[in-house]
Amino acid sequence: MMKRVLFGLLLCAMLVPGLMAATNEKVLITYSFWGTPDEAKVVQAQADKFNASQSRISVEVMAIPHDSYVTKLNTMATAKTLPDCGIMSEAGVLQFASNGLLADVSKMYGAKDSKPLDSLTFKYKGAPIAYSTANEILLLYYNKKMFDKAGVAYPPADAAKAWNWDQFVATAKLLTLDKNGNNAASPKFDAKNIVQYGAMVENLTWQLEVWALSNGSGFYSKDGSKVTINDPAAIDAIQKIADLNLVHHVAPLSTGMTDDAMQRSIIAGTCAMGTGGQWNIGTCLASARDQGIVDYGVAVLPFMKEKVTINTGGPNVVFSQSKHPAEAMEWVKWYAQEENSWGLIESGIWMPVLKKWYTDDKLTQKWAGNHNFPPYAQYKSAVVDYAMKYAKPASWYYVNNTNDFNTLLGSLLGEVWTGNKTAKDVITKGYASLVAACKGSN
């Protein structure tokens, strides 16, 4: 019987050239991602490592520019040419799931597997459809040279000593200089000829949510069922950000349209302080420091009423259009394990997703005790401890259509940043449209 089977296979191979070779070919999986050139090198290296680790799957990396990433995926979804898997914009996860574009990944982890924190799990109709591959928070960065030159104390790394908003503004004034060297606290200050700003607060719409939370409000109710951005405290928080430029003259005009605040502020030497994501350490700050461009430090965010930062992380997803979902999940699961994405963690681009990396000092030292990071004690306080005690999940974990909401909000706030309208004016007038956008009916 065995001889007949072997003879049959040999005969088929003779009649259909390449058939035997095809049975040994790897399943090709495409994985899409965005990022800087530094990040692209690390991602490709990790894919190469996975490809060499087994003989069944081959991952091909598809790089897409960050600013056009979601648009590109939407176009590919319509054309039914989505990759097998990829990193996903957090704001688009539930929207893609509601359109049937994401696979159910509830079986990706077994009962005995260590899996990401529940707070980093995206769920749709009760089922997991994505896990954040990194835990990220927002924090405050500062240019040490500018602080030293002004004789001003560095921002606190300890949340217990965090600056309130008035202290933050007052410090920013001391670090904002006109062409004659006068700071913004001086009666001689010339606001029309500023050569150095004290601060830049990143005003990408999703990051603005942290200030609404800090002011005792939020963009949405806690269960995500209601849009609350019209709450006076939320409006006041947004206006406070605009007033850094319009009233206090301590921050440059920023339209909130590009994700490069750290490059435009701390690294460029135009601002003494700047808010941004922890990932900025690996995507630009570590290399800028190594090149002697900037010596930076990390601190906790200032607060308005409550001390808070946002907890988020780009998730890897498996697209439902994939012909090889099982293989795609195998790669995504492998990639999410700290030891397999170590290059991204060690470089400062990603933070681990398992609690033990925050509570076991030996593991935290392994993660953050290297030359890519600021001094360990400072980083542990301003990032590790801060993330565990003060982080709240960003709204896209539990609110659908935040992508549409944020896009509309960004367009509405354009005139707020320039001072043509107040936050109260545009949010009150645009509230109905923002609610419609959150419902997916705008």
C-alpha cells in the first residue's frame, strides 16, 4: 500500500511540475506597520528572526507611512487586499471590528499562556479582537541644558511632587525667552519676538483627552455610552492648552495635525519642555542624545485637578480577509512576547504588557537599565511607577468610532489654536456633530 502511495506522488510530481516543491513551501504572511526608519529596522529584524525560527511560515513586512496608514488600510479593505495582519491604529480597532474586518483572536492564547493585561485588550461584543503589543503612557520631557542655563529646577519625576497647572505655566514663563533674553515673567518681555519657548503640549486630539481627565472630566462617560466633551471642565481643559500660546505666550502655535512634536520641540531646541509618548525615547530621543544633539530628562505630567496619564498601545490585529488566520495569529502571538520583541522594548519604543515587568525590579532593570534610557531611578519613577498608579485607558478601548470623532474634533479645534474662536464656541456649536461621529452616523 505504501509503495502505491509513493508511486502515485511521484507520478503526480512528474505530471504536475513543482507540486512536490510546493508542499514544502512556507505560508507567506504579510504584516503591515508604521513607524520611523529606526523602528522599521527593528521590526524587520524581528520578522527575520521569526522566519528563521521555524519552517512553516514566512512573514513579509509591509511598511506604510504613519500619516497615511489608516487611509491606506481603508483603501485596501475596500479592494479586499488587506494584509494578513498588522499593527492597527487604536482609534480604528472597534470601527474595523464593527465592519467585520477583524478576526476573533480569543483562541490565540490558551488557558496556561501568559497574555497581555486585560486593560490592554480590545473587545467587540465581548470577544477579544486585539491586544496592545505595548503599554504606552504620556509623560513630560525636558531639555536639561535649557533648564540649567536658566537656573530652574527640573520637573519632578515623582507623581507625589507633580506640578499643578499654575506651577507648570509659571515655570514655562521662566524658560520662554525673547530676542533680548527677557523671559515671559519679565515686564520687558517681547511676545512678538520669541526665540525660545518654555513648553509644548502635544495637541493631537487623542492626547488632549488626558487634560480633560486631569480636569475632572473626559471626552466620554466612563462606560463610553455618552459624549461628555461639552462638559465645562472638558472645555476648560482644552482652552487651557490653547492659552499656553494665546495668553501666556509660553508655547508655539501647534495645529495638532502632525505626530512630530518631540522633534519640533525638545530635539530642535525650540522648547524647554514637551509632552509626548514614552515611545519617543526609542523613536528619536535616544539617538538624538547619542549624537550629542540633546540631553533630556523625563518627568510626570503636570495636573489640573487630578494626577493622570493615558494608558494605550498599538495593537496587532489579524484581518478577517486573511486566507491564513491561524498562521497570522501564530506570528502575532510570537511577536507580542517580550523576549521576541525585545529589540523594541530595549530600544525604548515599546513598554512591556505584563504586570510582572513593572513590579519585579530585576525585570524592570533588565528592561530599562540600559544606555537607551534616562537614569534608571528617574525613569522608574516617571514612567514605570507612574504607569502603574496613575494611568487610565484611552477611550478607544471602549468607545467605537473614536477615529471619526477625533478627526472631526481636530478640524473644529483648528480655529481655537489660532485664537479665532474659543473652545466653548466650537464645541458647543459642533457637539451634535461630534455625537453623530461617535455613533458612526456623521
